[in-house]
Amino acid sequence: MALKYAGIEVEIREISLKNKPKYMLKLSPKATVPVLVLQNGTVLEESVDIMRWALQQHDSEGWLSTDSELTQQLIAENDGSFKQSLDKYKYAIRFPDQPPETYRAQGQVFLQKLESLLNHSKFLLKNQVGQADIAVFPFVRQFSGVDAAWFETAPYPKLKAWLKGLVESELFISIMEKQPTYQD
């Protein structure tokens, strides 16, 4: 979303993680997505790094202007404890030590924090979309989809409205076009 927002043209290659192309592994031995190869050959392998780079190129609505420290803390919590809970909740069969509801409850700690932030503004840190919103919302979207019926009844009205607005946004819709799987 940040690349599209910043007006940066990229070639999107859909990757099958079960059959990773040799080209990708050569560029990024870490073997995870996303991977962005800049024109100067620099390889960016983390979503937040790609987002930050794109916004440094062009940021017409000031996504980077929000409190940087608070933004970074929120993204770190999302990428740390929340993502761990999400992965265990989403793939509970791989983590049989606890029932899925335990992992969901762990993730809800972060959801409650987001709900509280949204009680003060339309978006996480201000009344317009910002870097934190775009970094966090894909993970909340995944969390909501694990048990959509549960999420619909969950006590997060502001969070659900925020998520719905981002999922239905022109920017999000414009980047969700399915790509053919890349082959070497």
C-alpha cells in the first residue's frame, strides 16, 4: 500500500512459499516475503523497511508526520507479540499446547489497545491514515478472518469500523489484484 500511495511503480511477483524461486533465494537467503529490490541493487526484506523507504520517496499526506516514537512502538508490538499470537491463533493445529481461544485472548490484548487508540481519533494516531495504520491493519485483518463469526461479535466497534474502512479503501482495493505465481 505504501508503494502505491507513494506512486512507486514495482513489478509484483506472486511467490509460492512451498516452491520458492531460485532467483528470490539468491536475492534474499532469508527466504521470506516481501522482498523489494531497488534500482541500485539494495534489497529490502521487511515490510516496515519497504514502507519507510517508499514514504521517504513521496509522502503527500504526511503518513510519516505522526509521532515517530509512538508509531515505531506500535509497529514493534504488532510485529512482535501480536504477530506471535496471530500465528498461533491462525495455525493453532501447529501449536497444540493451548486451545485456539488462548491464543486469541493473547492477541486481544493488542486489539484492546487499538480500540482504545481509536476512541481518540478516526485512525490509530491521528484523524487521518498514517504509517501505523497501514503497517498494523493487514495483521488485524488476518486476525479477524481466523474466526469471522467471533470477530463480528467481539467488543471492538471502533476497531471493526477502522478495519472495514481500510479494507474498503480505494488504495487497498487497487493493490489486491491477484497476480500469477512467479516461476524461475
